[in-house]
Amino acid sequence: MFVCICNALRDRDLAEAAAQPGVKSAACVFKRCETKPKCGNCVPDIDEMVARHRTANTLVPAE
Ligand code: FES
């Protein structure tokens, strides 16, 4: 499914970029995808994707 229509970026492409270490925002995701936002409509969705990955990566598994 396309999340960013302007740049033809799919959810799986964005999720992969969002999961990389050091990615903290949609701007970082666009940089990893070697593009820039155009209309900006997708930015809130990408920010949410990044937040989900950051939360998942900071959870410590129970022992
Ligand atoms: S939909 Fe992503 S910049 Fe327009």
C-alpha cells in the first residue's frame, strides 16, 4: 500500500526506513529513502510509524 503518493513510497519501504537506528522523525525516513516530502499529507502517518518503532525498540523484554 502506498503511504506517500507523491514519492511512490510503500508502507513496507517506509517501515524499513523507520526501523533503522537513529531514525527519529519523518524527515529522517525521507532522508533514508533519498527523497523529500512534497505535499506533506503523509508526514503524520510516517511520524506515527517512527514513534511505533521507537517504542517497540525501547521496550525491555521481561525476564
Ligand atoms: S503524500 Fe507524501 S509528500 Fe505527498
